Amino acid sequence: IINEIVPQDKGRLNNPYGIFVDFDGSYLIADTDNARVVHLDKFGNYIEEFRQPDSPLYDTTYQFKPIKVSLDSQGQLYVLNNDDFHGFIKLNAYNEFLGYIASSKVTPGIWDAILERFASNLQQQLIGGRMPPVHTNIYMMPDNTFYATTARTGNEQIKHFTSVGNNIYPKGSFGDVVPDYVTSYFGGTTSENIRFVDICVNDFGIVTALDGASGRIFQYDQDGAMLAVF
């Protein structure tokens, strides 16, 4: 252990799920069960906090429960809300809502089209009630583009978004392309349930993603080709 910080008083945490460390050593923490993002200095002293924004454009259907947070070079916060398909919540330094970015959508397939044509009203309601994919983590780049991992989807589990929210990473399916029977035997999951939960990118553009379902780490290049898995 190099260092340990135990925030007190207004900085006290309650089941935090994510952290971002700024260049000056200060911390932005997704303090999930306190429904806030809290800003601490490098010693763990409370500086400020960011709560659910007061804006008519913010969807209050989804309680503000941050699970991941990042910061771009302009000081704008990107907050990932728990199980919220709107994408990332953008806030400025004054806790003002700047909008959603990189929202997720249900991608209909051929079976959806067939069911929509021939299904009963109840079946169509169930189809329409499917939850879209949700992001699970974020990695901010120096040029304010950012990578994200996405769950509940069979493709595009890894995305690279521009600063306006357009995905520029190659389309495709990432993770195990065939079931891993060894993983299955020991109680793991197969490709249908792959769930990337974290991501980082090095200076050479190598993308490293962690699959929380199988416990494997996958590495890809900028063309989406898999380089290694371990």
C-alpha cells in the first residue's frame, strides 16, 4: 500500500463505485449511495460536490446514482449513471447540466421485424419494453475523445466516441466469438453474456478491456483486431 485516504465529515463516502484522479492529484469520486460526485484534494479533504442537476432537460426518471466519472481537458464532467441508457451526463464546474452524450439504443434485427408484424399486442409491448444497452465505464483521451464499454449487447461492446458522441471505433463483436467450454465448466459465462466493465488505452492506441463475466482481459488495435486475450 502506497497511501490510504479515509475522507471524513462532508467527504465521507457511501458505497463508491468509481474514481478519477486529476493531474494535480485531487480526486473525483462517484459516491454512488450518497447520490453525488464528490471532489477531494490529494489529502482527502472535501472541496465540493456535484448533485443531480436542476434542469428540465434532465430525465428525473433515473435517480442520480453515479457509478463512474471522468473529466475532460475543459473541466467538464462525464458522469455514468447507474443503469441509465441516456449515455453519459455532462456537467460543467458549476453543476450545470450540459446534456447527455453517447446514448444507447436498441438495435432491431430481422426477428424483431417479424415479431412486430405478427405478434400479439402483449408480445409487441414486451418487445418495445426491452432495455437498450448501457455503458459500464469510460476512458478519457487527451483530445477529449473517449472510449466506453457497453453491456447488454451482442456487438459494439467497445466504442470510441468523438467529443460530440459519434462512435468512430470499428463496428463488430468483441470478446469471445465462440463459447469457452473451460470457462463454462468452472461456472463462468460464454460469449452471449460477455460484460466488459473497464477499459484503458495506451500511447500506441492499444485498447485493453476487462470482461467481468469471464475474468479475461482482451486487447485490440485501432482496427478492432484482437491482439491478445489472457
